[in-house]
Amino acid sequence: MLDLLSKQHIVAKEGFNRWLIAPAALGIHLCIGSVYAWSLFNPSLIKRLGVVTSAADDWTLKSVVWVFTVAIVFLGLSAAVAGKWLEKVGPRMVGTVAAFCWGGGFVIGGIGILTGQLWLLYLGYGVIGGCGLGLGYVSPVSTLIRWFPDRRGMATGIAIMGFGGGAMIAKFMIEPFIKLFYKAPDYLGTVESVALTTDESGRRLAEIAGNLQEVVIVGANDIANMLVPGDAGVYVVGTGTVGVAQAFFTLGAVYFVIMMCAAFGYRVPAEGWKPKGWVPPPEDSQHAMISHHSVHIDEALKTPQFYQLWIVLCFNVTAGIGVLAVAKTMMNEIFGSTLPNIVDFGFASTYVLMISAFNMVGRFVWASASDYLGRRNTYWVFFTLGIILYCSIPYTAHQVSVNPSVVWLVYFYAATMIIFTMYGGGFATIPAYLADIFGTKYVGGIHGRLLTAWASAGVFGPLAITSLREISVKNAITDLVSKISPADFQAKFGAGLDQLDQLVAAKTVTISKLMEIAPIGTVDPTSSLYNTTMYLMAVILFVALIANATMRPVNARHHMKD
Amino acid sequence: MSFTFSNSTEVFIFIILCSVYVCSILWIYGDAATRDMGAKGAILPLIFVIAAALALTKGMTWVLLVWPIGYIAWFILRPKTSHAITE
């Protein structure tokens, strides 16, 4: 069995059609790319107990967003380790192990959701699934570069395009599965018809059959964010099912089967194989950035070029991933409150779908374009345009809060979509950039190690977004409360201002609920929650721009010698 | 591990410092490989990683202390000669 997976077993015979590798690579990347659809799980995971809205003991958005982060960290770490192993055992073995990890990770994660054990979700989806991501990600890249030395950018663009498109496919499975297994909790009636009390921890309680039970209240502003549309009013906590665990089990099985089929489609070219009629570019000043020499995996770590590329990848991804991790939430918070008739649950879901579509298209288009533009010039475009777009988003957010016009929604939509094409393009172009700088011999291993940049970005991006958002939310709530009379506050929440911290922690007090009792003319602060984050991302992109601009060929002393 | 940031400048500095840290560990790992250090070459960077993780739990000041100490220790402990990797 192991022999069937070995590198020697999959050397292609004379006349093998190299284009057959593309669907296999695409298949694996489409499955693991579903990690980008993580934000589709967030609304369900934070309502695991409350189902219609978050209950006091439900997981917070901050705690579940980090599952995605852990998966990305383990993607980078496993890719760094597996890169060298891949060169030894070949892509089929690595692809098979990836299928077991990714499919198994979903199953373990599902058990964690079912039993309310957050650590199991982290272990399953984050750690084991993350290893599956890393192994699956690197498995076809060096193989494709060797099959397509004439079009390195396009070849890696095809495979990595699948990673970007995975979330788009996943959307059509995740939402129907969640809705299929969803069961609404018991409905008690409207807020006016139910006698409610608030305990000292800020929870809302109602008397049911002589017992006080925790309830959640769905307000008028919350209806648009319900997973399955329902009535506003009071629901009993712990009596429904959000359906996400069952969706995890089903997805794990589907991905496992597809990835196994794809892994068995891999072939590697024979030693010294070249496409018919292809002549390598000459060693002249015009092609100075394309090396004819190879640099060993370990030696590459001693070159400044590796760290310049590390910064280029890490900061490009940090900027993109930070927005990606909470993309749907961001759309809801910024535009959901100002344009509620347009930005509802369906709109936000389509937004995630479009992120995935543009991320996918960007991977293929930018990577293919880099074959003609040159890698360094391609990254120049990413960073200069990215800085302009990130800086413009706070202005858009401010304008929409003052003048809720669709124009600002369109601009925001377009700006973020361009950002995501460049985010995807950054990933897809980097293997070809590495092959140009370090040669093709060890590009798989070097690429694996460079993916530690992605793992680091997986921490930086969400960290920046969630930390800065938390500060902004706290400031906004304090500001709003200062404008509301204590009597109105007491009537709305059943507790005084002295309990504000507990009420916020229990999610009883939120910006949207405070806006319901804020004086007329109060500007909703939700739209400016991400301003500082956007400016920070622009600064980070500037650092990456400098790293890319100073890129030079590797010093000859690092080249491998016979 | 819990970090509290009060503004975006602090987050930016944190990102830059963490990047320097990760790159330092990668460089040491590559340096060890070209100095024939065998298992010792893998273990020493690992100590650096563990020290970094422990320092992170204590806060930023500890991170800033551990990084230069780890680097100096590396330059003292590593073999004096290196070689290019050949095919």
C-alpha cells in the first residue's frame, strides 16, 4: 500500500499529458480552501445554546475566530516541516495524509461542538485540520512548477486558485447542511407578554412551569441576523439545535473522499523532463531576477531574499486575512445597521461568496499576469493599490453613517473585492517568485518554510482586528451610554448603569440595543469600528512594499555546487 | 497568553517584533543546518522557540529580553565553521 503512494510509483510515462495534473491539484485545493468559509460557521457557533441569538454561556466571536487562526498557524508549521518530506516521498503520499487530517479534523471538531468542548474544536479543526491544510497546500505546488517551467505563475495560479475558490463551493454545502439540521428553540411569546427578570450576572430569566429558566430575546434589529427567519420575542435557551456539528460530520466525509481521489491523480515528471520546444530564458540583464542556479532549502534560510519574501507574503496576508476572518461580521456591522433593507443575512452570505470568487479569480489572473509583468512588478501593484484602498475604507464608513447611500456600499464592495484579488494573487505568485529567486530544485521545501509567514499572519491579522475592534466597541458603548438617561437604560435592560460591565459581558447591552433608546440624531458608531484597523493595514503594506522594492538576485555563494 | 493593546501603534510594534522573532528562529535553523550540528542544531532553535513562547506569556518586556539573550547565546554556542551545501 505504501509503495502505491511512493514517489517512484508515480513517475509519469513518456507522452503523459501534463494538463491532467491541474484537476488533481485543483481538487485538493478546493477541499482545503473551504477553510476560508470559516466565517460562515461563526454565526452558528456563537449561538450554539441560544440558537436564535447568543446566550450568556455561548462561545464569543473572539473565541471562535481563533479556531481559524489556529488552523492557519498549523498550516504554516506543517508546511514548513512537510516541505522537505514532500521532496523525499512525493505528492501522492503527502496528499493522502492531508485527506486523513482534513476529513478527520472536521469529525473531531464536530464532536467538540456537540459536547460544548471548545478545546476539541480547536484540536480537531484547528490543529489536526490545520496540518491537513499545510500538507494539502504544498503537495502539488513544486510538482506543477516542474511540469510547467515555461509558465510557472499560471501553473501555481491554477492550483492555488482552488484554495481561494474552496469557500465558494463550501458555501453551497455549509448553509444547506446547517439549515437541514437546524431546530428552533421553544418560543414563549413577545417581550411584552412574558414576565422577565435579570439576575446579578446580567442574564434574562423567565418563569416556566414554576422554574426560572434562562431565555434570550430577539429584538427587531436581530431578526435579520437569525440563521433561519423567525419571530421577534423570547426563546428558551438550550431547547434548539443550531445544526453546525452535524454539518461538520457530513463535510468531513465529503472532503476525505474527494481528496483521496485527487491524491491518486498526481504524477511527477521524469528527471530532466522539459516541455517540447521550450528553451530556458537566457542569463542576461533582462532576466536577472530569474535564477538558473538552485539554492538548498537550508541555505535559503541564510539569504536576505528569503526574509524579504517572508515579509512580502506575511504582511500581504496579514492585511487580507485580518479582514477575511470577520468579513461577514464587518459587512453586517458597517452597512447592516445603516442600510438594513439591503444588507440582510442573505446579502452578507453572498458577500462571503463574492470574496471567495474574487480571491479565486485573483489567484489565477495575477499569477498568470506575473509571467509577463515580472514577479516584483506584480507585488508593486499589490502594495501601492492596497495602501490606497485600505486608507479609503474609513472614509466610506464615515460617509455611510452620515448619509446612508448605496453608493458607499458599492464602493466598499468594490474596494474589498479588489483587495481580495490581490490577497489571493499574493499567495499564487509567491511560489513562482521563489522559483525565480532560488531555482526550481527545492522550491517545494522552500515554499513550505515560507508558509510560516502565512502562519504568523494568521495570528497578526485576527489579533489586530479583534483587539482594535474591542477597544472601539468599548469606547462606543461608553460614549452612547453617556447620551442615554439612566431611567431609559433601567427600563430597557432591567438593571442600572452601575451594572454596565456585567450587562456588556452577558451581551445584554450591545451597540444596536443602545441605539434603540439613544436620542434622535445620535450617529450610529458601528460604522467606524474598523477605522484604526484599516490604517494599520495600510502601514503594514508599506513595509512590505519596501521589502519587495529592495529585492535583488541571490548572491552566488549561496548557489548549490556540483 | 493575553495581550492588551490600547491603540494601533502598539499592535503594529507587536507585529513587527513577532516577525523579527520568527525570522530569527528560521535563520538560526538554517545556520545550524550549514554547521553540521545534527540533533543539537534542531534542539537549540527549539529552546529559542520555547523561551519565546514562555516570554510571550509574561508580556512584551520579557520578549524583548529573551530575544537578544537567545541570539548572543546562539553565537557563542554554534560551531565556528560553516560550509555550503553541495549536490
